Amino acid sequence: MHAAPPPPPAGPWPGPPGPQGPYRTAAPRPNKINKVGLLLGGGCFTLFLLVAAVGGYLLYQEEGRDLHVPDDEVASTPVEPEKPFRIPFKWEGTGYAFNNIWLVVDEGTTSGGGFEVQGDVSCSRGSRLRPVKTGLRRGAHVFDKKGGDGFSGWFYLTDTYERTSSRTIECSGTLKPSQGQWTKARLVVTQRQRPSDWFAR
């Protein structure tokens, strides 16, 4: 029986262990973008902007915009100084509306730099003639000079507040210039409705 071979001779002592390297951690995973949340947030923001825009528009129509401003013509008829006129029209929208009556001067001339009209106007059934007075100092809109003393413009006369109906509304009366004159003019009806007029009773 043979004896086991002797162990190999021990090598030299390697010395103390050296300094360890910096501790490294695993890199964090990038967060996944929540697309559903982004879509919901964008949708809510868009809805908020839409509601704000609609609310601002309704507030402007209710409080910010004047009741008596030129708008689309609903009815129109020629008018001559001191000659009776009649202008029929209807309001068939929702709720109530202001039916504004205008003298629209297409060809007029001022006198001493001024223009003024007076007369009497009646609107609706059974209403009495009411005196009206308008001119450059009051009731004038969209005034345009045409060289010299010539001009054109819209002049507010009166209005009638009517509820929706299929019946015909009629305004009548006479007008005459007390300063300046016109050679071509029309009686025009426009309609103005505030949001609160939709539900008025």
C-alpha cells in the first residue's frame, strides 16, 4: 500500500486584501407613461376650455353686447320725409326678442355739421304713436362720411319686445329731418335676443 503524496508547498502570503470598489446598484427601470391618464386629462382640459368659451359667449350676449346695435335685416322698406310708412315683420324664434327699428340713410347730407330726425312711430296692435328723435348726437351707428356734407348711417328709432308668434307685427308712422336731409333712406327691422330671453315668459 503506497503512502499519499505530500501536499504541495505553500506559496508566499499574498498580503492583505485591497480596497473594494464602489458599491453599484441596478439602474432603475424607466416609468411607463400612463397614456390613459394623459388622454383623460387632455379631454377634461378641452372640456373645461369649451365650457369657459361657451360661458363667456353667453355672458357677452347677455351683458356685454348692446341691445341696440345694427344686425342682419329682417325687414326693410323705403321711407320718404313726412310720408307715412308701414313695415311688417315676424318673430318666430324661441322666447322673446327685441325688434329694433332703424332709419338707415343711404344718401344724406348734414347741415352745419349735424343731422337730426324726429317723428312718431307705433309698433304692435293697439299701441299709440310715440314721439321719436334721433341724429348724429344720439342713436347714430355705422356713420360714414361721403365727402363734403354727404354721409350714410344707421339711426336707432325704437323697439318692440315681442314673444314668438306666427302673427305679423307692424310698425308705422312718419319721419322728417329737422336738421340736414336725406334723398335715399329705408326703415329697417333687426332682431336682438339675449340668452335670458329664450326662457322669458
